[in-house]
Amino acid sequence: MSDVEAGVNPVCGRPRMLPAVRTDVTRDLRIELLIHILDEAFDRAGWHGPTLSNALRGVTAADAAWRPRPDRHSVWGLALHAAYWKYVVRRRLTGASRGSFPRKPSNFPAPPERPDDSAWAEDLTLLRGEHQRLREAVAAFPPSALDQKPAKSKWTNAAHIYGVAAHDAYHAGQIQLLKRLRRRPPDR
């Protein structure tokens, strides 16, 4: 029996905290970890602060459509942008064809001309649906393909998955800032 099989750390010779794990099981655990990371950034409790869903909770259509300046993004635009990139990563993982995202323009879809609570609710449903479809694609993804790169990409499939989670966390922070700017008293 080797040291690894016996549960001994080959570097320091002390017992391992966790038993040695077979490579195929470790690969399956990578998928589980990636799903956990996606969820932690989107709608589970995350140590980093508010998740994307938490940042969007309680935001009205009027607040979501507000921009600090005409050339800046709104909360609404950022929510649609996050939904779009979940769609892109899912498409890259599954090999699905382009062109089926329901909002245009693609990367930063425009909020409706007349923002109202119904349209805002529909776009939040779109975001949640894209997250769920991405989760399902990751759960079904072959672990052996995590280290491969999709066509025309310099990033691995695993990097796309944890990258979209980081993207959610990044935009959750932007949304928190926009909400604070919206509530600030006018300059004197």
C-alpha cells in the first residue's frame, strides 16, 4: 500500500485530513463544486456579500431603469447582461447555436422604452431561468471535458463556468452601488 492509499501526506509524512480520492470521483466533485460556486454567486448565501439575486431583491422597475448618467448602465441593463452571459456560457458548454437569446442587443440588452413592474418581473424571470438552465447544463456536463476549450475560445469549460459566477458577484457589487447612488441626497 502506498502512502497516498494509506492516507499519508507525501510532502510532510503526516496523516491526511481527508482520505485519498480516486481521480474519477474527484472529477465528479469538480462539477458539484462548480454548481455550488454558481449558486453561491447567484442566490445562495455567499461570504463575499450580497448575491446577484439578493442585490436585485426589492428593486422596483423605476429604480432598475434609473441611470446615474445617460452613458452609464442601469440595474435593469446589468440584470439582462448577466442573463445574457449565463446564456452564452450554457451555449458554449452545450454547443447550441447562437441567436436564441430573447432580448436585443445581445451583450447589454436594452430595457423596455416604458419600464414597468410587469416587464421588470419578466426580465427577472428570464435571469432566473437562464441561471437554472446553466445549472442544468453544468450538472449534465461530462467531467472529462472540463479542461477542454470550446471552439474559438482561449478559456477552458471550467473557466467559463467559474467565470460566469465571478461575473455575477462583480455585477452584484455594481448593482449595490447603483442602488446607493439612487438613494443619495442631491448635491448641494
